[in-house]
Amino acid sequence: PETPSSSGSDTSIRPPMSAEERLMVAVRIRPLKPDETTRALYAVDKKHIILEDTDKFDVTRQKRALDKRYSFDVVFGENSTQEEVYEVTTSRLVKDVLNGYNATVFAYGPTGAGKTHTMVGDPNQPGIMVRALNDLFEAVKDKEDEYSVSMSYLEIYNEQIRDLLNPQSGYLELREDARGKSIQVAGLSEISTTSTEEVMQLLQKGNKARTIEPTAMNRTSSRSHALLSVTVRHSVPVDKKDHLRMRVRQGRLFMIDLAGSERANKTKNRGKRLQEGAHINRSLLALGNCINALSGGARYVNYRDSKLTRLLKEALSGNCKTVMIAHVSPSIAQKDESRNTLLYADRANNITNKIERNVLDVSYHVSQYHTVISELKDEITRL
Ligand code: ADP
Ligand code: MG
């Protein structure tokens, strides 16, 4: 058999190689728009940002003293390109996933700060999701007998999960495995493909299926979290002459476009909007609480408060290399949101994960072959 199944097979986990790795925090500043006149925030260099924290009544001579300087793993200024952002944040994760590690990259920040531009982009300036899939497929090209790649794409909107590759399937539930270690979305479609074109079509279709509701702040902003998951499984015989024992390594890459992190009051939410805002805040609040707890080294972290944190549990605390890309606008009108985003990113900078490679040796149990042999015998007698 080419693909090992867990049922009936004798699966033993080899001692994994593990290492401590700090969550990488990047900040991207989007360009100033024509209707935005004044900057309150700018990149000093590739690692530092200054936020001018004066209000309009402050006198200029006090200005410098009130400026706040932040430092991050990497800062992308207003002129950064999609390629640069992908190369620095995600291209290494793609290599890790091919080698059997888990990895997550997520875009955080208020509505209109550039999250969807970074993650999805447009056909002329493709974002991280498209570039990562391209690189993955390029790497496994002509090696289809060793590699299998599958992807899923889901949305969390109002604390409900929808399958963006099959929106007709309704709301889906989260299920934990018996040991409570890994979490699954029941009924989520997993599509196997190694064709870049096919995947582009699936992504575009999925993005059209995202729940997009206008808010007073940004008419085209999405109020939903979108999670693209790509699983790469590599299996080769432990010994070329012995196809009963396979060495399998599996890596998964999560790419997440979060909903806006701004406060509900600023978007003038009413009625449905308000309820929606409350849910979005619940998910992001839960994420913020987890980040607070993890960065402070807390022994207990509550992931159960929202679907988002339940799904991100492994990325934040477990066996996963994680990159956060915080997004900010340089405009003075967004100063408060920018400050909140930078503080949040600053805390995330202190999170450390324990990274292990997922390698399994799968031996097929002899009894499985007895079954196969007797089935073949049956077939022969029927002929
Ligand atoms: P968000 O997803 O955070 O709400 P968007 O990605 O939709 O924000 O960005 C808002 C607007 O700003 C869009 O029109 C987008 O094309 C533009 N934009 C965002 N970031 C950039 C950037 N780095 N370069 C050029 N345009 C950008
Ligand atoms: Mg968006």
C-alpha cells in the first residue's frame, strides 16, 4: 500500500528532535492614502517603528519626548513589496512544512490596515497564500509518489465555522481527538491537488464565499477570520526492499487572515453589526488573553473561550513555528488603533514554542496482509 492507514497498523513514534523557538513578530505599515494627510507613525529602520504620541494640543517642543519607539523582529515600511514580505516571513515556513514541521502565519490588525492585501493580495500583487502554495507545489512537482498535499479553507464568522471550499455544507463543529491533543473541524472538505491553477481557482472561489459586510469604517472590509490550511505528507519505505514499513513525516501550514481588531464603537455598529462585533471581539479578545498569558509565562492558558483560539492552540503554545504579521496605518487618524496593535504585537514577541518534527514509522501489521490475501483469493475463485 502507498498510503498507510492508522487503523490496524502498528504506529510507533520515534524520539522527536525538538527545539525552543520564539514566535516571530513582523509589522507591516501600509502606504498613506491620498485622503490621509498626516503621518503619526513611520519605520525608523528594518526593526524599529516610531509612533508620535502627541495630541493636537501638544506644543511642538514637547513632541520628541512623547514619541514612542517600538522594536520588532522585522518592520516592513510603506514601500515594502509582496515578494519581500513573503520571502522574509513565510518562505522558510514552506521549507519547514516540507520537512515535517507545523507552521502558522497570521495577519493581525484593524480594518483597512492591509491584512487581506498581505495574505491574499490581487492577481497583479499576489499575497502570501498564493506564493506559499506556488512554492509548495513547485517543491513536490514530479514527486507525486512520495508527497501528498491537501488543503482546506474555512471561515469563522459570528463564532460559526463555514467551509469556504463548500459553503453549502452549513455550519461545522469542532471535534477534539480522544487525548484532547489535536482539534479537527468535522466535515470540512480536504482537497488533494498539486495543480497551482486548480488551487488558485479554489482560493478565488473561497474568497468570494467569505461573509463580507459593510461597516461604517470600511465598506469592503471582511468581518470574518479566514483560515487556509495546507497539509504535506511525505512517505517513503524505511528500507527500499521492505514496503511494509513506511517512514511518514507530515507538516501543516496555517495561513490566517484575521478580522479587524478595532473596537466596536469606532465602526458605529448597530444591531446585527453590534452582535457581529461582539463575536469578533470575543475571538480576538480570547486571542489577546492567550497572548497575554503566554507572554507572561502563565502556567494555565485558556484556549476554550473562542473557536479561533481553540483552532490556534497548537500554533500559539504547541508544536508549531509561528509568525505574526501585525498591520498598521501610518495615518494620524488611526493613531489609537496603531498603538493598540503595536502593544499587542510587542507582547506576542515574548511567546516561545517548542518545535518538534512530526515523523512516524508506520509498520503494516501482518494481519492486514492476511485480509488482503484472502480477499484476493475470493476474487480469484469468483473469476
Ligand atoms: P484589511 O484586510 O486589513 O481590512 P485591506 O488589505 O483590505 O485591509 O487594505 C485596505 C486597502 O488598502 C485596500 O484597498 C488595499 O489594496 C490597500 N492596501 C493595503 N496595504 C497595502 C500595501 N501594502 N500597498 C498597497 N495598497 C495596500
Ligand atoms: Mg481584510
